[in-house]
Amino acid sequence: SQTIHQWPATLVQPVGSPLSLECTVEGTSNPNLYWYRQAAGRGLQLLFYSVGIGQISSEVPQNLSASRPQDRQFILSSKKLLLSDSGFYLCAWSVRVGQPQHFGDGTRLSIL
Amino acid sequence: GQQLNQSPQSMFIQEGEDVSMNCTSSSIFNTWLWYKQDPGEGPVLLIALYKAGELTSNGRLTAQFGITRKDSFLNISASIPSDVGIYFCAGLEISGGGADGLTFGKGTHLIIQP
């Protein structure tokens, strides 16, 4: 069966520091991959999605970037974090376009 | 962009009661999904609906894809303590560019009083 892993589970970073969150999927090939952010008390906002290695589409212009160096690896990065980057970041995968997305357990990011 | 109106925002019910929540959209979706999220965890898929008018059950949960493709509801029968959590509806639209990010409602917070 397919599984999705995100790490770290929690992260506390100072303003201006870099960021790297990692997500990997097991048990499937060539999945669609997604990064979402969830603000407190709100639904999820799509940040990036990828349909293949090296293919990244951004939905929201911001201080973050994403990369997909391997088929089942998706990375969310920032060179300099802002206070507004705090939130709950979720990675998700789907078998193909139009199919339900399955989420990891998320990373709680706090910026000090 | 797409917007989903999910209601109610929160529900305080007694154990054993039935629960009903719904989502409406100003636009058409190809797929409706219902997720449950527990504190500190990612959303877990409960039910997926693919066709207008489709009615699908998963144990005590029942969901329907509205005929107009602009709405969906989720019912939970005979609620139990483990049903507590936040329930999200999500619409899935396939754009011409291949993007299929979910549009989420703001969630219904279900609280069960003993």
C-alpha cells in the first residue's frame, strides 16, 4: 500500500533563516505531488504541485519554492523565512490528475 | 478563484445524534471529497464522489454529489466520541493546464458532548 512521510513534524525557526521540508511517497510511481499550507482555523491553500520530476507549478506567489529531485520526493524550501510563513504545511499525493489526494501528517512551522 | 461555503462552522451535539453538514460552490466541480482532520494531523479521506447525483456511504457516513455539481452534503448517523474533529469538503476541478489542486471549505468543527 502507498504511504506518505513528512518531516520534521514540528520546526521552530528564526526570521530570516532558511527552510527545507521534505516529503516522500512510497508504494507508487510517478505520483502527482502537492504542498498545501493551513492557517489556524482555515481550510488548506494549495502552494505548489508537481506532475513529474523537475516539473513544479506555483499557485501562490510567495517567499517559498518547491523542488522535485526524485520521482517520489517533494521538497519545500525558503532562503529567508518571514513571520508570515508560520503555519501547518501538508504534503499530498494522488495517483493521477482528477483522483483524490492523500495527505501526510504535516509539519507545524513556527517562526520566531 | 473557486470558493466553497461550508456550513455549519461548528456543531455541538449529544452522543448518538445524527449530524449533517454541507458545502456549496459558485462554480462546478468534477469531484467532491470529504475529509476528516484530527488535531495535529493531516486530513484523512472519508468519501469521494465522482458523478452528479451520486450517493455514497462509508459505514455511518453518507455523502451526496449534488445534481447541479455545485454542492455536496455529508451525514453522520449515530455519532460516537471518535467522530470529534474537523470535517472538510473539497472540490476538485481539472483545469486545462492539468492542475488539480483541491479547493477546500473552511471546515465544520464537530464537538460531541457526553
